[in-house]
Amino acid sequence: MEWRVRTDSKRRRRSLAAISVVLGGVLVLSACNDGGDKGGDPKGNGEASKSQADVDAAAAKDASKAKITITPKDGATNVGLNDSANVAVSDGTLTQVELKTSEGTAVAGDMAADGKSWKPKGALKRSTKYALSATAKDADGKEAHENASFTTVSPENSFVASFVPEEGQTVGVGMPVSITFNKAIKDKKAVQAGISVSSSSGQEVVGHWFSAQRLDFRPEQYWQAGSTVTLKMTLEGVQGAPGVQGVQSKTVTFKIGRSQVSTVDAKTKKMTVTRDGAVIKTIPISAGAPANPTYNGQMVISEKFKETRMNGATVGFTDADGKGEYDIKDVPHAMRLSN
């Protein structure tokens, strides 16, 4: 009997110990759940959330106040070549800006004196991918960084213009500003709105389209001698045709020289040369035949040569064999009146 009693007592003690462990586990779990409820996190991560919030607050407190803005936006395509890429900063100053092509070629730039902005020194290349990175500091010396990459417009999706006169030239009073586009222009109004020609003389200058690819500007009368003419082209991003945009942003100035005008009378076969309104010479001339009369109207001497070759085939005067009716080498003092 004593053995059984002792055995039963031991079994009861073991059972009570097991129950205590289970209840203890319940109490521990209950304590954890209760703590989670107090933290307001239904998943039981109150302490972890609180730590993350502290980290975020500390990071925000340590962040630079300088805000860098890169234009164009990261990933942009069909970007213009002249005024489309730049960097600006607020609440700080730029300390370093780097622009490189995808091949690693660096592009020089100009930093503003106050360190608030940066832009490339010259035009970018077409069909090229660029990477731009910038660093700035705020008043406390904390740095901010920004990066972007973009691709410039392709030749297929852009048009360019060539022009005469060129920068710094001195030309006669009859020389028009002639602009030739490398692609046909569909929206002539939009393109012409991006071009202006003005004179220091105050003369009104008007444009005229001779074709879809040629636009000329000139005053009603001759330019005023000694004046300065300014051509401005702001064609960056202007749509000349569907899917084709301008890429030029350029200002050109040239001078008007003395006023010298030569007037030809084909009937009297005389040319009268006037300079600044005074006749300086009258010269006998030869003119065209009735079958091929001399061109009539106002023309500009666009080229001068000390000597040149004159071949009739270049202006349609050919013989039965297709050769020029005349072909003269070394013609002195030649001047071009038209093409």
C-alpha cells in the first residue's frame, strides 16, 4: 500500500507540473498579446515599428535641405540639343555636375556664379544617350545627389536650317536673309514664328516662302547702309512636320556695308553704278538675245571670283551633242547674279 500511495503521489505531482507548464505557456502568450495590443500593432510588431519610425525620423533629420532638379526627366527621349538639358538647385549650391555620353565622353558645362544652376557649354549631339549626375550642399554642409539619363532627338526626327549671310559678314544693301531647311516644312506658320529678323535701322523685315524648304527675309527697300541685322532662330522643339522637330537655337548678326547699286538697261546696253546715291560710273554692256533674254528684276551679287570657268551647259545652253554652247576658262572679275 505504501508503494502504491507513493507512486500515485508522484504521478499527481508530474501531472500538476505538466499543467503548470502549459498554463505558464498560456500566460506567456497572453502577456505578449496584451503587450501587442497596447502598442497598437495587431501583428504584434509594436516594438519593431517603433524602431523603424525612429530610424526614419533620424534619416529625415539628417537629410540635406538642398533640392536638385534635373531637366529633362530621367528616361526622356527626343530631347533637344541646345536648351533642353540643365540642372538647378534650391536651398543649396551645386558642388559638382557631370554630363557624359554612353561612351564616357565628358561634356563641358557652365556653372552659374551663384552655384544655383548649370548647363552644357555647347549643343549636344543627335541620337546620343547621356548620363547626368549632380551633387549639392545645403547651408549645413549636408550633401544631396541626383542622377538622370536621356536620349537626344535623331536626325530622322529633326530638321536643321542653313543660312546666309553668316555671322560677322559685311554684305551689300540688297542681300536678303535666306534660310534653307534640310527637310520639307509642313507647318510653315509655326516655323516662321520661331524666326525673327530685325535691323538697327528700324526697317520692317518680312519673310517669304519660295518653297517648302526655303524662306527669305528682307525689307521692302534696300537695307540701310551701315546698319546691323540680327537673325534669331528659336526652333528648339518646334514641329516643322509630323514627328519632325527643330533643334536649333541661334543668334546671328551681320553688317550692311556701303550702298552700291548697279542698274542695267538691256535696251540701251548700259549699266549705271551708284554709290551712296551718287552715280560713279556708266559702263557699256551686252545683253541676251530675243530667244534668250536677260533676266529681269532685282538680283543680288551673291559671289565674286577673281577668275572662274563659265560653261553654258550649267545654265541650259547646250549644243546638239549636249555640250555647252560656250566653255571659257579663266574668266576674270566674275560675279554670280543667280543660281
